[in-house]
Amino acid sequence: MGKGRAPCCDKSQVKRGPWSPAEDLKLIAFVQKFGHENWRALPKQAGLQRCGKSCRLRWINYLRPDLKRGNFTVEEEETIIKLHKTLGNKWSKIASYFPGRTDNEIKNVWNTHLKKKLVVKKSESSGDESKLESSITSPSSSESFLSNEVPMKDSEKQVSNNELVIINEDPKGSSSNSLSSSIESNTILNSSQIVDNNNLEQELASLGFYDDPNNLIEIPWESDYDLWNFIDNIGTYQSNVGEETVQDVVEAKNWSSHDEFENEFGVVGETKESNNKDDEVLPKNYEVEQEIDPHEAFDFNDIIMQDSELDFGNIQLWPSLPQNGIPKV
DNA sequence: AACATCCGCAACCGCCTAGTG
DNA sequence: GCACTAGGCGGTTGCGGATGT
């Protein structure tokens, strides 16, 4: 060890806590334009006073366009329980079975809903505990597994009494890309039964989660709450993030209209080659290309989106906001 | 209405792992 | 094999809203 781990960033120089809409916009716009090859360098380039880790987390958990928002369905919850039984607290692996869901989200659902649910179930069905319940609630049989006290390789886990799970390692990077990852040909061995992954797949398929291991179901993007809703309702929404309000951001930037906002960002504008008047998702000035030095601080004025690059219409912005409208203050 | 408590979730922290030189 | 870095992951915390008294 010696020196110990160098901090990922200078804590005194970075902002912490909840993200403001303005920061979200910066991050979205930057990632849409430049991608996120280097999270560590991204905050500086994007003009964000945030740690790279924080940016990554924010993007992955809340700003990615392909996120599925909303409550978990009963089927999803049941699947999480099933998967947790075999995978344990491997939230990212579990999340890979749910396109559009994040490991953090699933972890939260587990900790807040499902764990309690199963404890209740257990108490209701006293005596004849299901394996599912016992694997989660019985300290004697599964404590080490659940608490991760004993470090285990993914390739070989002692799940509970006499239950061995053999899981093929994910190919590099697949777990991080939950959308593209597919179900591996895992084999689950049990003292009383041998369950190959096909059975799990069939079970999941019966619940409507996917129909082919290599062809995960496509989750339609939702945009209950889009950018224009946000901008249109700017006057009635007060961000709860510190002293900065959305009004502050808008007033500072003089965004009093869609056009001004579009001009500022250069990202959303009049529809090109579209007969649909409402289809305002194409970049206004996408034809103009400018040289941008990635080492320079990111400037919204420099963003020139390509035809297919930016699609705010499909991004559900500020997901932490109410889905059915903006709270009046 | 005011206060206390509970609950859910976004975000942070620290460790682990893979990649690179 | 070692040192170092960056990304990823899981555990935990703390805030804010919901609910109860």
C-alpha cells in the first residue's frame, strides 16, 4: 500500500450533492457531442465542477437516453428475486437482465421493497420456507453469501447449503454495458436439481423479459417529460438544488424563448426535412462544423450537433422530477 | 397545523479489477 | 512482477417527501 490511493479528484474543488438542471444539461450536451471516453477528464472539458466518478454515475443512472423509468412491475420484482437467489448482490449482473434499469435502481428496490417483502412472506409461510426465502433471510445458510463476507469469484459461488452456482465470466465490459450484454450460458448446479441457464431464460421469457439470449427486448424510450416541457414551465419550477434555481440559469443565459435556448446550445432547433411541425428534434445548425479543442473548457456555443447525434426528444430529462408535470410553487 | 418518524432514492465512498507501461 | 490509473461495483449515507400522531 504505502502511499495509499490517490483521490480521484480534489474534493475541495468539486461540487457535491444533488445535480442541478444546468449541470445535467452540460453533461448531456457534452456526452452527446463527444461521448465519454475519459470520465476523469470530462468534468473539466465540460465545464463541470464535478468529480469524474460523479459524472459517470449521473449519466449512467439518470441521464442515459435509454433508461426505463417508473416503478418496477410485479414481474420485474419476481425476476429480481429469482436472479438474486442465484447471483446474490451482484447488482450489475442482475441489472444486465433488465434493459433500461440500473444496478443502483435494482439495489434500491431490493433494499427497500423486496427484502421486506420476502421477510413477510417467510413469516407467513412458517415452517415450510421456500428456498428463495431461506436463501435470502436465513443467516445460517446464506449469510456469507448475502453479506459478501467471503470474497468469491463469480466463476464459483457457494450460494447456500449444498448449492453451487457456476457462472461463466462475462466477457470484458459486458457487465458495464447492460444494454448490450446478453445472458451468458451460465450453469446453475444444485444438490437437488440441475438447472441450466435455458430454464432460467425460459422463466424470464415467460415473464416477458426477453425472448432470446442474444436479443434482449427493446425498451421503448419514453419522454413523458421532455426538454421543452421543462423550458416551457421554467417559470413555475424551482430547483431544490442549493441556491441555484432554474430561473437563475435561464435568466443568466437570457433564455426567454425556445429559439434563444436553441441558439445557446446549438443543439435543438427547427426540424429539417420534416413535414411534422411538432417534430422539433433536429439540430438547428447541424450543417456547420467547427474545430473544437477537447482540451479547452467546454463551451455550449461550440456544440454543433450532427444530424443523428442529438435527440433530446427521446431523452427523459430530469427524471427526478415528477413525471406528470412540474410542481407549482 | 406542527412535530416526529418512516421511507425511498440519489449520491458518495472506498475497494476491486483490468489495462498499461 | 510491479506500480499506477481509470472504470466499475457494492455498501452505505443523508436528504427530502410522505405518513402518522
